[in-house]
Amino acid sequence: MIGELGRRSSMALLVHSALIQAVTFLVRPAATYRALELEVPDFALGLLAASYAVFPLLLAVPTGSLVDRLGERRLMAIGSAVVLSCSAFLLLWGTSIVALVAGTALLGAGQLACVVGQQAVVANNAASSRMDSAFGYLTFAASLGQALGPLAISLVGGASVRPDTQAIFLLSVLMGLVLFVTTFVLPAHVSVRRKKGVSAGSKGGAVSLLKAPGVARALATSATVLAVVDLTMVYLPALGADRGLTAATVGAMLTVRAVFSMVSRLLLGRVSRRIGRMRLLVVSLALSTLALAVVAIPMPVWLLFAVMAVLGLGLGIGQPLTMSWLSAQAPAGQRGRALALRLAGNRVGQVVLPSAIGSVAAGLGSGGVFLASAVVVGGTLLLLRGVQLD
């Protein structure tokens, strides 16, 4: 169970976490396939990809304030309704690049509301001693959803190069409906329980929140870890091509990384209680730094699989631990805002860091990108000096 939530509500929260990620990882590739059907130019594909991050960048902090005022369940219901409406819109009217961009942008807004609400439920209901474990389970469910979404495309699309996008959008509508209904399994009191006695703590904007001890460092650590995950997905295929590895081999390596990230999140609470949150975060970043640096060295394929497993363990721990770190550091009544600020920081990191690392390491090839990533992740260890998380 998660904090004060019962078993039924905890399971509903985890299902909700998995479903929103599954729908997202189903709709976004489907929108790209539909754009290819429409034979849109390359720059339009870039616009389509970027549109997903527009609302999260603009609305993350206001959404965090909203969850602290309205409550988690209401915000999750609103987000689920937006995601359902987006899927229906793309199913019925997604026949132009303008419609696809609008639908993808709305998907980003709905996903933001759902994720902020989910994380706030954990932050406001899990005891401090159980927070690492609770966020570990939540992020495990999210990782599961990210695996199920592409799998659904494979099942619906079959062996065709370009799958039936109408069937995929129809499936996303059905999943969105389940997502919306699941929201109401959560108890209503989750939304209103904290309003008494914390309104004073809910005052103050993002600047005052950033001044809280450890918050800025937690945001920087979270953004770095997530950006490196993105870089791995983009540059591992390039590294594989340089070394003559098949696409199937590279895909299997990415799967190994994802699976070991999921394993690390399942065991997070137990390991954190044994060695301490701070020590575990340092170990995870050190493992990630070492694995990223080693990837740049030519090696046998079987050894590269082992390195990907270590990288998965290290990177998988960073996200849930920074969630619990922020939840513990944020003032009373501002946990939703802090977690939303983290999501905004993640989006900025996903834009800025890959661009910076890619340009710096351009002359060194794909191996140089992994080496530069190791330097950046290793640099985050300096941010942890003097921080007490336990």
C-alpha cells in the first residue's frame, strides 16, 4: 500500500500511472505514423515532436499550484478527460498536420496533469520512511506503461511498415476511457484532506520554492538523469551502427536498460532503508557515470549488454529518489508545486542538455557523446555535497 491509501486505492493509482504512460507512448508514435501518411515535410515532424512539450513547459508550475488547491483526484480527473478528448479528436479529425500538432500538445497538457496529481498523492500520503518505496512503485508502474504502449502498436500494426493509425487511435480512446474511470477509484478525501491548516504554507511562487534548502539541487539532478536517458535512446543506435551491431541487438540493449531500471525501482525502498537515501543516490549516480564512460570504449557485445544493465540500475534510481527528495524538502502545502516544478525542469533539461552535449561531442562521434554524458552526470555528484536526505 502507499501511505494512508488502502490496497484498492493504491492499485488504482499504479494502474493510472501505467495507463497514462501507455496512452502517451501509443498516441505519440501513432501521430508520427499519421504524419508520414500525410507526407508532411521533415520540419513538420520536428514541430510535431516539440508540440508535446509546449504545455508542460508553460503550465507545469501553475498546475502544481492547482493540485495544492483543488486536490489530486480532481486534477487527475481533468487530465484524464483531456487525454481521452485528445484521443477522440485524433481519431475523428486527425487528418492534417495542424490537427496532429494540436492533439499532441493537448496530450502533453493532459499527461502533465495526471502525472502531477499522481506524484502529489504519493507525496501527501506516504510517510517519510516509506516515501522512497512509494515513489519506486509509482515510477515502476510508469516504466511498465512506457513498455506496454509500443507493444500495443506492434500488436495492432502487425508486420506492416506503416500500421493502421485509425485502429491505434481507437485503442487509445478505449484506454483513455479506462484511465478516466480509474481516477474515481481513488477516495475523495485525498482531494480535500490537507486544506485545513496548510493554506498558509501554500503561498509563494516558484522563486520562493527554489530558495528552499536542496530544491534547486534536486531539480538539477532530476533533469540531468532524465536527459541522459533520452540521450541513451538516441545515441545508442548511432553507436551500434558505428560498431556494426544490428538494430535487433541495439533494441535488445535498450530493453535490458529499461528492465533493470524497473528492477531497481521495485527494490528501491528496501535498499534505501538499509543504506540511506543519500548514499543510495550517490551510488546510483556513480554507477551511471562509470557505465556511460565505459560505453565509449570498444568491447564485446555481451559486455556491452552488462554495461547497459548497470546503466539501467543507476539511471532508474535517480528519478524516484529526486521525487522523494523534493517531497521531503518542499514546505507544507507546496509539494504538488515542487513536483510540477521538477517536471518543468525535466523538460528544460531534455531540450538544453542533449543539444549542449551533442554540440560539444560532435567531433568525437557517438562514443564521445556517452563520454560527455558521463562527465555531466559525474558533475551532479558535486551538487550533493553537504546535502542530508535521510
